[in-house]
Amino acid sequence: MRSLPTTPGPSCCGSGVLINDKFKRVLQNWLHVVTAVFIGGLLCWGIIRTFQSGLLSRLSIEADHTDLSPTLDEKLAGSSVDLPGLSSETPDNGNVFYEKAGFKLHVNTSYRLRPRISDWDDQRRRWLSKNPHKKGIVTGKSPLFLVSSSQPSPCENPMGDHFLLKAIKNKMDYCRLHGIDIFYNMAQLDPAMVSFWVKLPLVRAAMVAHPEAEWIWWMDSDALFTDMAFELPLDKYSNYNMVVHGWERKVFEEKSWVGLNMGVFLIRNCQWSLDLLDAWAAMGATGPLKLQIGKFLTSFLSERPENFEADDQGALIYLLNAEKERWRSKVYLESSYYLHGFWVKLVDKYEEMRRKYHPGYGDDRWPFVTHFVGCELCSGDTNTKYSAEKCRKNVEKAFNLADDQILKIYGFHHQSLQSSDVLYL
Ligand SMILES: *[C@@H]1O[C@H](CO)[C@@H](O)[C@H](O)[C@H]1NC(C)=O
């Protein structure tokens, strides 16, 4: 267990060194100097330890979660910052979060998303006034621009690439029906942003490349549209810059890691979003800090696995809690329909749903999106909770549910949700 990152050492020991200098000049006795420094150091150390253990017991929290090893601290000298909201001078009575005051969460500020832009709102306004015709021609009728991606190499799971093909076909169908422009990326854009973090540089690149798009809409490759008729209620979000599926209570009271889901979200094309991406990416850059930040997030959040490196979802929940004014006020947590819908809770209900309702609701009656979280369909990761067979069958059902809504236009339907065979309507 390491201590709190307080630094009373230098002021205390500094005077000791001065006194020793006098000894040196007067007595020229090196042995005395060494002894004096040693005893002085011991005394200082004792005082610091006492001070720290007092603080620790008052805060009653574990110190090793957030602290960095001295070597890492040294390496980072000049490049680490306190995340706002965590500094000790901002106590907030009764708030669990601020009880962690005094802990420094170091983020990797030497890492930067590119390109650096600080006046995007002005740039974009100028661009829009010069290119009004581009609106509409480029994007059809939609202010949305959908972005998704998968790895540059073939999937490790032999069925994975076939699944990805179905998933991209599903997204093309939805976007085609609703006049939404789509970009599917398979290139590694930034070597420091891997795994869950790939979406950050990609979303940023899409914003800058598509000033005509008001909203960038991220969707994981393993999320399928299951309601082809539902449209996002964009008017509802006019005062917000980001829309994520989630619940206020879980994110801000329980500080639950699963209080929101990063698999599908909307982010407005504006400077606020570029700033959020910067603050967010500083927690995810590949490097030794990523594990330290992961530990911090596990100590800060409930329901987050131990020994899990920093992830985008945990980092966003942290930021929303840490800087409420700046971030939380502009983020809309949506739960009135399935912007993201967890497959385990939905797929078994499809048949009943089809008997009772029709597409267009997006909610429990007919989920907008079914997201195969934990199936690892491309990597075929064997450590997942769900069997490959169960995942495969459920994906097939979700795909067919959506595909029936498309085939209907052409006069066909699937024999059943489990079958790829089709019949005339
Ligand atoms: C910070 O990010 C850079 C990538 O830009 C990485 O090379 C470096 O190791 C990171 N530093 C730490 C301490 O994690």
C-alpha cells in the first residue's frame, strides 16, 4: 500500500540540509553530516507517515487504487494533471465522489487526438454558409452520419466475417431507408487508441470530414437495427450534445459501470464534442497509465471488473460525475426506447412481439437496436459468459427479424426467425 500523494517532504527536509551545510563548513566532518542527514530523514519520514495515516483513516478509502509508482511519476513529470473535480479544494458534502478528494488521477496528457482544433464551431459555421448546397446532396435528408468499424484483419472466429457482413448489410438497409450517410472503417487510425477506444479518433475524423453532418452516430459492429421503421426523436435532443442509452440514477447515484452503454451513441458535430473527446482519450491512450486508470475506475465505479484496463465506458461515466457542469449538462441519457438494447433481454421476446405489435415503436414492443454485447462474434473470445452457439442462434434471429422488414418491400419473408429460407408473402 502506498501513501497519499501529498508532498510535505521537501520543505521539512530542506531545512535539515541547510543546517548540515553549516556543519560541513564549520567542522569539515563528513561522518557527522551523513549521520545528521540520516536522522533528519528518519524524523521527517516519521512525521509524514503519521500525517498520512491520519488522513487515510479520515478518508477511509484504499490508497493503492489511484497512486502511481514513483518511477512512473518521474517519467510523467510535467505531463500529468489532476482531473478537474478531483482536486482537494472542491469538497462537496455528502457526495461519495468528492470523498476521494486528495487522490490524483493522472491521465496521459502527452497523448493528443488529431487534428487539434479549437474553433470548430466558427469553422463549421463558415463552411456551412459557403456550402449550403452540400446539405441535402451529400446526406440526403438526414442530419445524421452513421459510423461503425471492425478490425483490418480477418476475424479469429471463422463465422465472424460472415456475421460482420450481415451486420453491415443491416446497417446499410436502415441507412438507405432513412437517407443516412454511412462510413464503415476498417483501418487502424491511431496506434494509441485500440480496442474500445478506436471509436474516438474515428468519430473525430468523421466530424471534421463531414461538417455538413449535425450528428455523428456511432454504432458498434455487433449492434443490429431490429426496428427498421423507428426514427430517432432528434427534436428532443436540441439542447444536448450527446445521447447515450442509460439511466441517471445508475450513472450518478450508483456510479454503475453499466449505467450507460457506449455501443451506440450520438454526438453533435461541435467544439464541445471535440473537447470531450480530448478529455476522454487522455484516459485511454495505450501505455502503462492505462492499467492504473483502470484500477482507479474500478475503485470509483460499481459493477466494474477488477484488473480491467481503462475503458471508454468507465471513463465517460467518470467524466460525467467529475465535471458535471461541463459534461453532464449536455449529455442526454435515453431509456425511453432501445438506442442500445441488450440482446439477452430481447431476443426471446421477438416471436411474441411479432404477434402483438409492429415495427415503429423502438421500445419494449419492438426494440430499435439489439446489441450483442459479450458475444465477441469476431474475435471468438472463449472467455465470454455466453456460448458461441447461443450467440450465433440469437444473432440469426435478430438479423432475420430486421431482414423480414426489408424483404417485405420485395414481396418475401423468412420462413421463420431461425431460417435463412424465404417464402413469397
Ligand atoms: C501516453 O501515450 C503515449 C501514446 O501517445 C504512449 O506512448 C505512452 O506510453 C503513454 N504514457 C503512459 C505513461 O501511459
